[in-house]
Amino acid sequence: MPREKLILRDYQKEGVDFLTSRRRVLLADEMGLGKTVVALKASQELQDYPVLVIAPKVALYVWQDELEKWFDVPAAIYSGPPDERKAEYAKFKEMGLPYMITNYAFTEEVVNLDTKWGTVICDEIHMAGLLNRKTKTFKRLRKVTRSCRSLFLLTGTPVRDTPDDLWGPLHHIDPDRFGSYWRFVHKHCIVIDERFGKSIERRPKKPIPFKRMLDQYMIRRLKRNVLDELPDKVRQVVRVDMSSKQASLYKDLQETMMMDLGDEGLLVTPNVVSQIIRLRQLLATPKVFDVDDEGGALKALKQLAQEEFDNGNCIVVFTPFRQPVPYIEEILQNLGANTYVVTGGMSARDIDQQVRRGFQEEDDRGALICVIKSGASFTAHKAPVAFFVSAEWSLIDNLQAEDRIHRIGQEDTVRIKYLMHRDTVDDVVVEQLNAKQMAVNWSLTPEAALARLKEQMR
């Protein structure tokens, strides 16, 4: 089969120019704008070989396929059991392959291999811990990122909560200028002394100068500014009511930190953190505690999913917990759906098969069910609607999941529906997500944040 001709969009060409001219950069385009092909095209132009691509497990075959599809270039995948990794590295060395792709779990091994990398590409750095200077991956990667000539750090969500999140990527890109975390914090962040330590406000000390500094190292484009043909994304919080049994269990657990599960015994939560987790799992569905009750969210999902199937639409369902997945799958299968599941415990090959070779086939009743933190680096634009049965506390994780369907190739208006219960801990989740969105706006689009603030003050 002849290879497709690579035709970059104008903003992608601009991205390639930025990467090749500066060599050590943060590519922070919004999710769904094709950062993979931009990074690969830049690496092809620079020819700083060999190239090491480090990505989440779910994305390994995405990178390999993009290389073969656009550039007809083979790559070794350093993953799997020890004997497979050894064989792949031997093939990489013996054949002189220009690219090796691995996942973050093998960072320490890769750092100690006898290869000097010309270019390092780190994908979805927010998932790998590169926004947090205390993670093992952050520390292990310093050895390889300091020695390579070209370094491309990729993420659609470079700020998780506060502006100091950006110190980590900047430290890897330019360790001489950004050597000290606390120097960066005191220069760019508002630090508050509290009774039990220090906290950092969610907006930079000087938002506009902060953004100008970032522009020296980071390129970021938003879909609404560069993709006129991309349909809108509409986000909606669908308020649902708990079932009677669910409400009774929720009240008991909330007030006494205990739930009477009948024949299943008594569930006791030892601390507040455990209590909150159990409350949220209960809201997803009481079935995770072997209670014969779907609960409010799955009851609403059943009705809403049926409407989508009747209209000939495929759907994606996200949930923060693995335990509700089989119950969600059962409900959708009872509606006649063909279901495909992605969870964090799956191999890269299995994920690839579920999403691309299963869900992408012609099927007007397809349903992809995905644990939210596994919802990165794959494309599911076959579906125009995604349902969230509860949400992650992390804004980044939810946005990454949303944009698996809102990306290049989507033809329909994307509808994102969060099924959240009234007067529960779900209200706290929604409030936190709104606050974190404002934090992102202050660091990355300060002009818009200032304009909104002035409008609110009128």
C-alpha cells in the first residue's frame, strides 16, 4: 500500500519551525491538534539521531504507526517482558534504527542503556510526573534530557493547578536558567505563609510578563483559533438523583463512616480520605459494593445511551474508577451495544486493539468504556458524545479524556455530559474543577483571564 502524503496544516508547519529553530522546547498545543506528527516531522528535519520517544503505554503503537504511515520509518518498541525488551533493543542496535519508543515505566532502564540520544521526545509529560519535581521519573529523566541535543516535551495541559507546575518542564529544557525551584517560585508566584507551611496562589505574580517568558520556550495553540472546521465542544453537567437505597447508604457513610451492606457485612472507612473515595464509588454505582441497585448515574446513562444509539451514534463512557466498568459494560450490552474497554492494567497491544481495531470499525452501536486516567493518546472521534460517570479531581485528566473525541477528524458537534449527583461530594468536585480551570487560564491565557475578571467587576 502506498504511503500517504504528509500534508501539514499551517499551524503545524509553524510548530515544526519553532521546534527546529529552538531544539529544546515545550510543545503545548491543545489536545487533538496533532502534536505527534509535528514532533516527528521536526525530528526528521533535524536528523539528530537516534531519537528516543518516551510515551504512556497506551500511546506506544500510536507513535509507531505515525512513523510508518507518514515517514515510512520503522521503530523499535522497548516494552513488555524483559526478554522482549532485550530482543527489541538488540534489533534497534543491529539494524541501526533511527527511533526507539518506550513507556515511562522503563525510564531507568533506558537511561542506563549504552546509547547516546540525539533527540528525546517525551509525550504526555503531565502523566509521567514531569510537572512534579519530586517524582522518580522527573529525577531519572534529567540524565538523558541534559545530554541530548534536541528535547521536545509534549502536553496539552502544561499547568495542573498552580504556575509552579511549569518549573519542571522548563528545568529540563534549560537547566542553567531554571536550576532552582524556589528561585522560580519567588520570582513568578504569589507565595502565602500559612500556619503549617507555604502555599502558592493559582495565578502568577505578574501574568503578562510570565506568559512572555513562557513564549521563549513554549508554543501553544488552541483548537478554536486554528481549526475553523472543527465542530464545537459543548460541556454539560447533568444533575441526577440518587436512588432511595443509594441515598440511604450515602447518608450512613457520610455521617458515621460506615455502611451496612446486609449479607455482605459492614463497610467501615478508617479515615476521611477513604471515606470520600468510598462515597464517590457509591455514587458511580452501589453495585461495586455488591448492592443490587444501579444507582442514579447508571440509570441516567441507560436512558441517555439508548437515545444516542437510536440516533445512530456511538458513545464513549469515562469513569474515574475501575470497579464500575463491568457494570457499565453490562448495561450497554443489554442495550445491544458492542463494547470495548480500556483500563490502566491493559497492555499497549490490547489497548490498541480495543480502540483502533475495534471501536473504529463500522458500528453504529459501538461503546468505548474507559477509566479516565487511561484516556490519553488515542483517538476515538468516531463518537460525538462522551458520558462521565463521575469525574477525576484532576482537571488535566478530564480534559485529556474529553479530547479523545474532540480532535482532528471529528465531524459532529461534541457533547460532553458529566453525570453528577445533587447535594453530594460531586458538588465539591465540580467546584474544584472550575477553580483549576481558572488557574490554567491565568498562566496560559492571562489576557483572557484579565478580561473576564474586569467583566465580573463591572
